[in-house]
Amino acid sequence: MSASTGICESGVKLDSTESQSSKDSPAHCAQKAVTAGSLSVRNLTVLLGKNGRSVPIVQSLSFDIKRAEMVALVGESGSGKSVTCRAIMGLLPGYMQRTGELFLGGAEIPQGRVSAQTAMVFQDPVGTLNPVRTIGFHLKEVLSLRRSIRGALAYARAVELLRQVGLREPERAMTLYPHQLSGGMNQRVGIALALAGNPSLLLADEPTSSLDTTTQAQIMDLLAKVREEAGLAILFVTHDLGLVSQRADRVIVMYGGQMVESGTPRDLFENPRHPYTAALIASLPRVGGEHGQLRSIPGKVPPPGEGPAFCRFADRCSRADETCHAIAPPWITIDPNHLARCHHAAR
């Protein structure tokens, strides 16, 4: 723990004016959560029932997202990114259980409850739309259920939402079915559906991965626009580190269900302190790279309940030593906004 700042076990920064005993108090962490910003996640753990035992899919995850801030959640498949979003949204299946605390606008989101202030944009827009219902039906249904807007007012608001997300001829789009729209247009409809509930938090789970490069840029421009206009806090899940470097305000790196590093894009791209973050960045394609070959990270993310007990990345890390296999890695404060969970982060 540094002289000026400290962190709870979960990685939440604490002020230097607070006593050591209060810094270590779970109640204190919860109090910080209530005042921290639009979304505060505290010690989020998601358990999966497997072979008669509970296996953690996400473990002790804590972070804040402020109003009008876009935070990117990155990591390989199997790191727990999508499960984290679904836990925040209240959409976990029955065989998964959430523990920990979620606060939105200072109010706690109870276990299993979907907050009226949250909305989600999914990776596959067509798969989330009913193929036998028109776009207009989808929007009017959300407006009715989430905001009690019906009839002519619902129609007018639905048309305005489609216009807001950049669909041409929104009145005509209201009469169309999902299969009559392109992937990019359906994703715009997905964003319109999310905005229909007037949320303060938007969860975007890889909303551009199935789109071409031009459409990706348009969707990201649209998310940036609605964030600025509505003051939305956005948690953005992606594998595309190029998007992260250009669009995110802050980045959270996950591995094996745990957060291992967080900071600004500049912090992570110019000064990565966790070996996993450094390996992700090193694997990015580069023009004129050595012998034209792509670098990769050896091995794979361990399945839930398997892999090293202390540092989850130890079996794949070139810097791992006996300490990494015997002691849980501490949180190291690189600077007030840059944290890394690694025995070697300070070196």
C-alpha cells in the first residue's frame, strides 16, 4: 500500500486521510461504493453449480464507472467478461448465483433484480429480436413495459429513437422485420431498444464483433454520441484492443474470472505492469512485424475451478516463480489510476 493511497483487497482505491483499520473494513468499502459514481461493483463473485460444488466464474471483482464514462472490459474468451455484464444486468441463469454488492446511482441493486436504470446491447442483434415481430412492435413493447408509454406517444417516441440511432426512413423501419435489415441496422435497433428505457448505465457486450470495419466505426460513433448527449455510463466488452485504445476512458483487464490490471488506455499500452496485459498487447498485429508472424500467448485460460490456486496466470507466465504458485498476488498501485495484481508489477 502506497503512502498516499491504499486499496481494499478487491482493488478499490482509498484516500490517504482514512485510517488503516477503516481502509480494511468491508463496511467502509461499501460506503465508498454508495458515493463513488453511477455504477459501483463491490466484491462481485458469480458461482456456478458444478458436480455438486460451487465453482467461481467471476471472483472478487470491484470497480466504478462514473457518469458519461466508457470503461472497456478486455480479456480472452473464458475470462468472465460476459458473465460480469449479465450479473450486473440481473440476467444470470438459474444455475449461477451472484454474491457481492452492486450500487447504481447510490442505490443497491438486489440479488436477481433487473434495475430499471440499466440496459444491455448484445453481441448478436438478430438473435435478441423476435423474428415474427416488427421493429415497431419491439420498441413499443419496451416503452410500454419500462416507461408506461403507449399508443400514439409510443409510436412517436419509437420513430424518434430510430432516427436518433441513424436509421433512415424510421417510419418505414417500424414496419419491417429483423431479417429485412442488415446486421448494422439491427445493431442500431438494439441500441434504440436499450435507450428506450432511458437508462443511466449501458452494458455493451461485444456489439461490433460481427460487423464490418466501417459499420463498427459507425456503431462506436453512435455509442459515443448517446454517451455525451444522455450522460450514459458505458461498460464495453470487446476483444478489439484497437477500439479500446481509441474509445475507452479506462480499461479493466480480466483473466480467469479476476481483474488483473486497470488503468487508462495510455497506462496499459505504454506501461503494462501485469504480464498478461503485456502479452495481450504484444499479440496485436503489427505492420512489418518480425518475419511477418503473429505472436500468441502459450496455453489457454483455465476452465472454472481448475488452474493455479493463487496467480491464475502463473502456468502461462514467463516471469512466474515459486512465490506466484504459493502466495496470492497483491494489488500494486502504479499511480492513483493504474493498478496491477501481480508480484512483479512494481519491477
